[in-house]
Amino acid sequence: MHNTASIYSSRSTTVAVVGLGKIGLPLATQYALHGHHVIGCDVDPSVVKSVNEGISHVQQEPGLARGLADVVSMGLLSATCHTTGAVRQAGVVVVIVPVAIDTEHEVNFEAIDAATTAIAAGLQPGTLVIYETTLPVGTTSRRLARLLEQTSQLKAGRDFFLAFSPERVSSGYVFRDLSIYPKIVGGINEESTAAAVAFYRSVLDAEIITMDSIEDAEFVKLIETTYRDVNIALANEYASFADANGLDIVAAIAAANTQPYSHIHTPGVGVGGHCIPVYPYFLLAGAEQTPYIDYPLLMLPRYARRINDAMAEYAVRRIEGITGALAGQSVLILGVAYRGDVREVAFTSAKLLQDALVEHGAIVYADDPLFSEDELHALGYTRLTPLLEDKIRAIILQADHKAYQSFDFSRFVSCQVVLDGRKVFNREKIESLGMCYVAIGDGSLQVREAPRVNMREPTFVSQAFSREGGE
């Protein structure tokens, strides 16, 4: 195999970044800002065009618009739809192409398989290929390595370097996160790990942590995200208990978390985004029964997904405890984005809320200052018009956009209840308008009909999954 040090002294410093989405474009810009010549690859011609013009199609990412304009003007970053040609010129290839799940929660590899095949067609001896896309454990060293080898006729770990390094950044904070979060790196062999570490040292100032294998590095990211999902599910369980017993979950969690071993997250109306609702299924994709346990592994992540998705139904039942049946009644959802002030809708809880409301017969409207009326319509929502404001019986805050801090509730003269799904509104202000203020876990469960969500509590957890079919 080529000597690692010689790769970085003799080969071109050109980096091909495959996938110019909300993470890929900031990564490409980061590498160019550190002196590398970067070729960004994307299948969308409009993305390639805007990048070559120095214009970011990714909004609300501090530092990206200026940074991209600067590196394009300096000739350090260009974009193309021709991934194979870009890879031929590159000494390093970083892959950040989305992998998602389908409606049955099965992993869909179509996009990354296609990208990998295109990369393989241009792969040269001595090239370093790094996958940053979150993947099920074993995907890089088996599925993707095989695709690379079959097309290129090169051997991973012998003819080219192969590594995995999970992206660990959040939309709206990418450059900040790149500077403070340690970079996790695992290679198919020691040389591949060393090559990846050398590259990241040239583009990042953060600590680099090496793992023993690619699989270990893949596992790290799945642990991180699944932990958060399970923790939020636990917080939601606590919140349901608080509601049923007249307790205040926010105060209880704040007090509990003063103990250094307690890190309970925040309950709410659901979990959205590209990561937390998705990656537990990547982990579950590799979970099978063992000879020592007579039920499937990873039971907590399975059940946590159910709990968090069921919070939409729970929220609707909380509202009906005050208003009575919602059949024929109008309800407004505030915020269709999956997170406050982020113009993204991936797996947003707004969809689950809308589905639950419709199931109860409600007429559902949506508002979001980050999206136009046409965009809301395209996403499957009906925007509320001023003429219908007096019809609204209930309002649910789903995304805590800063714009909602000055939201005028006085316009909704028929509104009986405001459910604050993210615990940001002022209770006194809302109650002064004659509306009932409700938050998940505030202990104010109404007695009209106690909410009961259809999630059986098993006497033994494995029985529940054999009975209900698991995930």
C-alpha cells in the first residue's frame, strides 16, 4: 500500500465532496477555507449552478453565504454534476449523501449506492474515501466497499484508503460544531485510519478520536442519536405521569438534573428531524436475537420510537379533555418545521399532529413564518386565513420559532385552549384572554376524559413486541 505520508506530499490536495446538501455544502466550504481545492458534486443541476455562482442554496447557516462566496471567488471551490470526473482529480473523497428510511422503516440505500458507483468509476490508486453519512453498522466495510471494489477493480485497504467518520453537526450550527465537537474516525485498516486523521487535521481544529474499526465509528453515531431518542421518550413518560398526578415535570426535571448523574431531556409533542427519528432504525437494522436472549435486542429504542411518535395522539387527547370531541372543530398548528427557526421539515411532528387531529375529525390549519402559502400547500398543509381566525377552537405550538414569541392570540376569539408543545409561551398572558394553557407534563390533566394512548404496558417487554409485531 502507498505510504500514508507520501499521499499528502505528492498527491493533489484536491478534495471531492459528494453531496452538497445542508451538511455537504458547509463541509466543502470548510475544506476550501483551509486551503484545499474542492470540487463539490451533486445530482441537482440547480445546486451546481448556484454554487458555481458563489450563492448558497442552504439558508440559515451562519457563515456559509460569506464563506462560500469567498472560496468560489478565490477559485478554491467549484461544483459539478459529474462525480466520476471529479473523483479522478481528487486525492480525498468525502461522501455525505442522504440515507433515509421508507414508510416501513426499512433503510433506503438507493442514493448512496448510486453515488458510490459513480465514485468507483473514477477511483484512483491511493485515494482516500471517507463516508460521513450516518449508516447502519457494517455498511461501509461490506456493502459500500464491495461496490467500490467491483467497479474500480481496486482493493479497499490495499489499493485505496477507506474510512468512516460520522458528521456530528446540527443545521444552523455547522461551523460552530465543526470547531468544538471531537471528530470520530475509523478506517478499514490502520493505514486508512491514519490517512483520514491526517486529512481531518488539515481541515479541522477539533480533537480527533480514532476508533478500532469502521464499525466502531458507525456505532458511535447511532449510539449518540438513539440515546437522545430514548431519553426524550423517558421524559415523555415522566410527563404523562406528571399530568396524571398533578405534578410539574419541568420543575421536577430541573431539580433532578442538579444531580450530576441525571441528564433528563425535555418532553414535548414529538421528535422530528433528519436524525433522531431515523437513526434508531439504522441501529435496529442490525439487531437480531442472540442465543442467550429469547427476544430481539435493543428493546428500549424500539419502544422509545413508539412513545415519541405517540405524543401527537397524546396531545390531541389532552386538548379533547378541555374542548370535548374535536370532530368538526378547527385547530391551528403553529410551526411545520421540525425545529424552531430551522427551515426543514424532515419527519416533523407537525405531520403526526395533523394526522392525529384528522383522525379525531378536526379541521386542521397550519402556520409557519418560514414557509410561503404555496410551500405549505405543497407540504400538505392548509394555511389559515384571517377570515377563519374566529373559527379556531384550539392552537398547538409545534415549532418554537422566535417569531411566535410575539404571536397575537387575541385574534382567536373562539379559542378554548393553547397547547404549548415546546414550553415557551407565557401562561398568564394566554389565560388572561380566557384561554386554557396546557403544556405536556404540567400536571393539569382535565377530568372530562383522561387521555389514554394505545400503547399496551407489558408485564414482560418481549411479550409486548411479540404481541404487537415489533418495529
